[in-house]
Amino acid sequence: MQVMLIDPAPRPDLVGISVQAPTSPRCYELAARIRRSGIPVVLGGIHVTLNPEQAAKHADAIVVGEAEATWPQVVRDLVNGRLEPRYDAPGPVFLDSSPPRHRDLRPHGRRTPWAMQAKKGCPFGAGEV
């Protein structure tokens, strides 16, 4: 098994991890390591949405449902020192209208090239199984 080391150099204010069922044990392990270093962890994704009680044991906060609608509140609460244990999406989110990532942001004078989104949504079209 290959061991991945987490680079401590860029110390983030918050780490968000999207969790799927097959990756949940590894995600929980990574979350524990990150939290031990004093960095808050927010877990979200389909596994968290379907298993919120389980996921809440492994995070400072969880997001249930699509994060697009709740993430701005998560960040505001973090900045104000009031991170809630759970954030629920208010309803359906239309992913076609999701905003693109802001590559022009420079928190603490740094670019954030390590923040990326590899995929979003179901890989199957409507009606496909």
C-alpha cells in the first residue's frame, strides 16, 4: 500500500473532504490526522448525506446535501468562530448553474492551486442504470 504524506507547508484554515462510501474509511482517517493538527475538517458528499450521524463523529462539521448552497455560510461561520456541527442544503441545487472556481483569490497572499474539483454529480444520464 502506498502511503501518502500530507504536506504541512500550506496550512489551510479549513479542509473540506467529499466522501463516497468506498472511500469513507480513508476519508475518516485523513480527517482524524488533519483535525489532530488543529485544522477544522468539514465532510460532505453523498456518503455524508446518507449517513450524517456516522460522518459527524469524524468531523468538526458536516454538509448534508449539495454544498453549493451551504458552503458560503460554512465559511462565514468559520471566519466568525461559530462553525456549526451540521449544515443542511435548503433544497435541490441545479448543478448546471454552479459557479466556477475563483482562481483569482489569494488568501494570505498565496494562490490556491491545490483546491480542485475532479468531478461532480452522477456519471450516468437520467434513466440509465
